Amino acid sequence: MIDGLVTLRDEIGAYYRGAGQPTVLREAFRQASLFVPLTDDEDVYMGSMGGVHWLCAFSTEAEMGKYCASRADMSSGRFITVPGWRLLNAGGNPTCVIVDVKGEFPMSFPPAPTVI
């Protein structure tokens, strides 16, 4: 699992340097197991805007800690680890995932396309 996170962080870095490859980045995200914080009510925190669900995930516990420290409803410090591919349709709904939202190199991933 750690290798998947290293690959994801490397690909995000490449993207910020202008050398990113979208297909490689998305596959690295799908393969990485990410830290997903839980609210104090033991729910995965999700927001919604314009009909799209948003979920924050993190590449390290330290990155997650920065985010949780800024939110009153996430003081428990509890989390789950989830592979990226499962996050893109969390709860059966199209979901945008933001990785390391308070980090130096945040990255968003749009919902998985629906197969028709």
C-alpha cells in the first residue's frame, strides 16, 4: 500500500512540474490506499456543491491531521484507509476527491465516468 502512495505523490509532483501524464496520475490515484477522516459521528465527511459530492482524502496521516485540526467536527482523529478507485463513486454517487487539500500540492480527481 505504501508503494501506491509513493507513486501517487510522485505523479502529483510531476503534474505540478508540468510533466504530468493524466492517465498515469489517475491510475496512481486508483491504486493508492488513502487516509479518509471520519467525523465525530463516525461518518465519512462529504460535502455537496452543484449536485457533485466532494470527499477529502490524504496521502499521509500528517496531511490528514492538518485538515482535521481545522475542523471542529473531526476532532476524533479516526480514519479509514480506502483505495482510490472506491472513492470516485462513494455511496453510489459521483464523487470528486480532493487529495491533500491543505498540503503543498493538492490534487482533485473528478468523478468516474458513468458507463452507458
